[in-house]
Amino acid sequence: MASSVGTNSTPLKKRGTNKWAIAVAVALGALLEVIDISIVNVALSDIQASLGATLTEVSWVVSGYAIANVVTLPLSAWLGQRFGKKRYFIFSLIGFTVASVICGMAVSFSMLVVARVLQGLAGGGLLAKAQAILFETFPREEQAMAQAFFGVIVIAGPALGPTLGGYLVTNVDWRWIFFINIPVGIGAVLMCMAALPDDDEERSTGAVDWFAILLLALGLGTLQTFLEEGNTEDWFDSPLIWQLSITGVVSLTWFVIRELGSKEPVVDLRVLRYRSLWAGSLLSVVIGMVLYGALFAVPLFAQGVLHYTSQDTGLLLLPGALVSAVAMPLAGRIVTRVDPRYALGFGAAMLMLALFQLSELSPQTSVSDLQIPLMIRGFGTVFMFLPLNMAALGPIPRKDIAAAAGFFSLTRQLGGSVGVALLSALLGTRIAFHRAVLLEHVTSDNAALVYRVHALTNVFMSKGAAFAQGQARAFATINAAVNQQAQVLSFADTFWATVALIFVSMPLVLLLGKPEVNGKPVPGH
């Protein structure tokens, strides 16, 4: 892979460009996009109260961003070719920063949702382009360290988001979760203007296939909405979900057929001819499900069962993010010396160990009991994420890397949405199941239960309650205990389901490519 940016082959040193300055510049842009995926989650209740939204409506603060984001991701390579990589990346940064200002200044809920959609459209051009620029900038022998640097952003970002968001919401105001993007965005724009090489004059000037773009937007938009709203709408019991699923399948099928027959496709699906990419993309879906799914379940458990505040929950996730940041350089060195597939297997084992420990959670779980498996998870995720990046994208020719990176990032993003949707559905289903099982033992002939109700009734009567009122409170306490135990058992089920998912996906590792360094296979091949 050449160590230059653009379509010409002029080395970076001759063009006076520092590759690590480029890495820092594009990483700042990627950091904005990744953090904003999760930073809003801890502020939803405050936003709801401030702007007068319903519980159903406020979810669109998250959904609107995610839908817009997945629509832009696969188009990022084409947009970069048409307008220039540097111009498009800087435009995306400016658009993201301006949209953040509008989000923070929103005076109505509809204004906030529109601004979040704009933010998602701009953000979709940051993550994939940042990764593509790094692959195009660094030579093969330095790819592992460059991708390790990039991986710190992608892995740590989803955990840093709730930490930063929880602090800002608790101590300042929810609007600052958007205003905080302004100085970072301005800094990233200035750095990119100074560090990124100028765009080459040769750019795509063919006719724009607007119908293909419409099909893509409709297909991915309805698919993401299906995943975001499926659990709320009770899945296929809802006519809306049926309409979304049919529209998504028809639109994406039509889009694929149209693109495969096009001489100038807006999304080059032909890059899937590389085995490493399609196998890596399937694994990327799993990584997305594990990365975002676990981070979805743990805060719910911490706040719903352990009654943590938003700030406490954010601080709970912070050590795991720091472990990921520290482990990335180590993984970068290891991947250049061993077969990345071995590193993937090690990372998968670490993840399964962490999830096994999380399945043992209870209402008596301490902070350390939660943080230790989250730190193991942070370490293990690094050894899945980085080797997968190298094995999936490393063998791709430079001319196809932008399209491949866009598709690869899309699969990780969709994997996260699929993971959250499936785990949400599983959690709700298992709560109902475990509650029904537990209630089978809540009967009048259960001596332990009768004794417990009698004892609680006496406690409430000693505090001034009448017999009927005390007994009602006793039954309410028992009911709350049943609900809590059903929740605990259901969270354990979701963690076990994630372990099973990792295990059954491991054979895909055998299909990944064999990356080379300096023209030689990595040791172990």
C-alpha cells in the first residue's frame, strides 16, 4: 500500500506532509462522531423535561442521528472522489460543528431532531473517511500502529460518551453535551486544513445517479428505523414494522441490482469480491453488536437495578475505556509479529470471559465487581477490533480502500443497531418469562412467602400503617423483589446470548486475508 494521499504517487515526505499530523487531525474528527453516538443517551430524560417531549418522541434524538449516519457512511467514498477527500472531510467537520451549535440552541423538540439528523449526515463522512485516509497515508509496515491509534478513538469513544455526558448533564446543563463539540470541531478543522494534502485535480465528474442515492437512503433509513423502533412497536405485531421491513428489503435489493450494473456506482459494491472484506464485514457486525450491545446492557443494569446516577454510570465505564486506550499500542505491536487471526481468537476469549463474569451480576454487585469485567472487555475488544481491521482492510488495493472502509464502517454501525435491538427484545422477553416462573412460587401454600408477608406487614404496622395498608405494602415489596430478580436473570441471559454469538462467529476468522508487511507474510502464516 503506497504511503501517499491522492491519486498520484508523490511520497508524503516530498510533499512536506507529516503523516502523524494527518493521523491526529482525522482522529479528532472521528472522535466527535463516535462520542456523539452515545453521549446523548444519558441526557434523554433532561431533554424530555426541558423540551416537553414524550418518552416515545425523545428516542428520536438518538434514532434521527443513527438513521442519517448509516445513510451517509456507504456514500463517503463516492463523495470524497467527487468533491475531493480533503474538501469533503473538512466540510463534514464544519457541518457537524454547526449542527452541534443548533442542537445546543434548540428551542423546540422538532428543532433538536432536525439538527441531530444534520449532525448524523455530517458525522457519517468522518469515521469511514478518517480510517480510509489513515490506510492511504501510512505504508504497510506502519499500518498496525496507525490503526491502533485510530482504534483508541473507536473503542474508547462509546464509553467516554456517557462519562462526559453524565458529568455535563449532572453538573452543567444538557445543552453542553453539544456545545462541547465546538472547540474540538474548530480545532479539528484548523488541523485538517494545515495537515491534509491538497486534493488532486482529477475527480469524478460523471452524472449523479440520484435514483440510486434515493434507493440507498430509503433502504438504509427504513432498516435503521426498523431496528430502532422495532422493540417499541412490538416488532411484527405492528403494521409500521411490516411496512418498514418490506420497504427496506425492496429498496436495498433494487439498489444492489442497479449498482452492480452501473459503470459509475455511487457505492462500489464490487469491493466485496475481496474475501477478506466480506468475511471481515460479517465479523464487524458481531463486533458492533458486542461493542454497543454490552455498553447498552450495563448502564441499564447499573441504573435500573443498582440505582446509579447518570454520572456514576459514566464513571463506571471509564476504566474500561482507559484500558482500551492503553492496550491499543500493545496490540499494534503484537499484530505486526503474529497472525492477526490468533490475536482475534485471544480477543474473543477475553470478551467471553468478561461476559461470563457480567452474567454473575446481582443487586449486591459492587463497583469493582462491575469494573473488572468491563476492563477485561475493554482489553479483549482491542484484540478483536485492531486485528480485524488489519485482516479485513489490509489486503485491499489502495484504489479500493475508500469504498471498502465505508462499507466496513457501515457494518460495524449496523451491527451496533442490530445488537441493541436484539438485546432489547431479548431482555423484554426474558423479563416476562422469568417473572412468570417466579410467580409460580408466589402462592398461599408457600410457607416462606407467608412468613415474609407477615413479617413485612408487622414492620409497616409498627410505623403507623393499618393492617390492610401494611399488608398491601408488604405485597408491593414482594412484587418489587420479584421484578428485580426477573431483571437480574434476564440481564444474565443477554450476556450469555452474546457469548454464544461470539462463539458461533469465530469460524469466519479462517476466511480472513493474510496481511503482509514489507511484502512478506506476517509470522504465523
